[in-house]
Amino acid sequence: MINLILLGLPGAGKGTASESLVDRYHLAHISTGDMFREAISQKTPVGLEAKGYIDKGNLVPDEVTAKLVEERLTQKDTQKGFILDGFPRTTIQAELLEKITAKLNKPLTRVISIEVHEDVLIKRLSSRFICRTCGATYNKLSKPTKVEGVCDRCGGHDFYQREDDQPSVVKNRLRVNEKMNTPLRDFYHQKGLLAQVNGEQKPEKVFAEIDQILSQD
């Protein structure tokens, strides 16, 4: 069984790596956002509790989020293992997760941090652009349009960049995330669970490196 957390700043490639890991190991990919939406739509007791906070515009307390994670980790699709995406975000949440995984007898097997230098991430994230007509998303570096200036999906010629993809905004967002990630890396390093991979390689090489780490566990 592989029970995994992927750490990394926005643009590091966690989503791409997660897709490959799900295909290779048949793991449940547990995104915090999806988990909240699912619990709320199914009106589970914890989902309704979380909804009460969200409807008032308040942050959902760590204890409630942890209850949602516990509820999700009891589902059948986690039998072969799971990847947690978006939880934990703090060492307090990491401690709560430790209690949950001990209670369910599903301990974490590995925490992998995908490392990419800030300047590379800024280039990646600020290269994103969107078709104003149909909303298709592209990236000048990794996913350009087939014909320059023409949307693959609708043939439109009008593109724009979101405010939060501007280089100055991206830089600030990365620094905020790094402040959150550093204590988590330290926490899991002390537990002997942390492994780091170079996220500046091609996605298939990043996955191969992760795969090698997991095969040694």
C-alpha cells in the first residue's frame, strides 16, 4: 500500500505527477477541494458542519477538515492507497493527520516534495494565457496554441492573462506558499518520510524519479 503526500509550490507539477501515480498504482487522489464539495453535496454530517462555516464566509477549522479527511479515507477506493492533495497545509494539520492514519491503520508511507526554483516557477505560471471567447487555457512554454495567435478549440484570436498570473502576483503567491511548505518539509523530514525530487525535468522524468523512490520503500 502506498499512502502519499505530494508537496510543492504552485506550478511544480504536482497535478501531472498525481495523474501518473493514480494510473500506475491505482491510488485514490484526494483533493481537499473535491472532498469538501462531495461531502457538502451528499449532506454528510461533517459536510453540513463545514458548509455552516463556508456559508458565513469563515475558514473551516482544522478539526472539521480533519474529520472530512478521516471520513474520506474510510472509503473503499483508498484500499490500495491514496495521494493527499491540499492537506495538510500546516504542522497542526499534519499532527491531526498522523492521529487519523494511526486510528485507521493507514500510515503515511512517503512524503515527496517536488522542488523547482522560484524563477522557473514564475516563468511557468506567468506564461499562462486564456482564450477570451471559449476559456481554453494555454501556456507559452508547455502548451502553446498549434497555430500562433489562434485558439485550438474555437479559432478565436482574443487572448488575455489573469491578474494572478502576472509575474509580480505570481512571485508573491509563491512566497506565501513557501512559508507554508517549509515547516511541513521540516516536520516530515524529522519523521524520516521526506524525499525530494527535481521538478525542473520533463514530467516523465519527474514521475520516473518518484516511481523509483516508491519502489524502494
